[in-house]
Amino acid sequence: MQRFISALVLAAVMLSGIAATTPKVHTAPAAAGIQFVDLPWAKALEKAKKEKKLIFFDAYTSWCGPCKMLQKNVFTRSDVGEYFNANFINVKKDMEEGEGPKLANVYPIEGYPSLFFINGNGKVVTMHLGAMEGPELIKFAKMVVSKK
């Protein structure tokens, strides 16, 4: 019994030493990435007009692999969030739920993800079909803003 207790104590000491030397993974706070507004489309258009900003509209589906990659790896980046939150009204809609099917009839969806830049009147300024990495998305968005 004494050997068992000694072995248990030794295992606990070793595990605590491993835990103390294992580097901690630091994740960015939720606010670091793009902050999407959860508004009905008409309200998002009103907000864009009022704030004199374009809408960045992520048209996605739940089954789309590149859409999931954007949501997990690109939209959560602090550099992407910083630029998009300052320059756009950010909206994302699942195109198979809620207002999505109606919006899919209004905007030219050829595949997913479809990334639109839309003015407060609902007119498409430009769009991109497919996923992009963070720096590429920021570069594209800067080009859109420069032509605004």
C-alpha cells in the first residue's frame, strides 16, 4: 500500500511539472476579429446609409468548407477585424435560412462563399467568389474602399 501511495504521489508531482512547463496557447479575444451585426437586411442597409459605409456581406452556407475556413481562420484575425470593423457594416447570412433565400434571389450568387461589398441603397459595388487568406482579403477591401 505504501508503494502504491508513493507511486501516486510521484505521478502527481511529475504531472504537475509537465503542466507547469507546457506552453499555454493564447487565443485572440472574440472581439479581435470581424464583428458581424445581427440585423434584418433592411436595417443593415439603413445603418450603412446613416454611417456612410459599405456593407461587407458574407453569403455562406452551413455545409461550405471554404466558408467554415473563412469563419474560423480569417474573420477571427485581429488585423482583418481592425480594418473591416472600422470601414464596413459587416453582415453574414446563411443563404439557406432566414432571409438568406430571399437575398439569394436579389444578389448574384454563383457559389459559396460569395463576399459582397454593397452600398446603403442595396447596389453591389463589387464581389468576390471564394475564400481568401487574411492579407488578401484586406488588400481586396482596401481596393474597394479606394474606389468608393
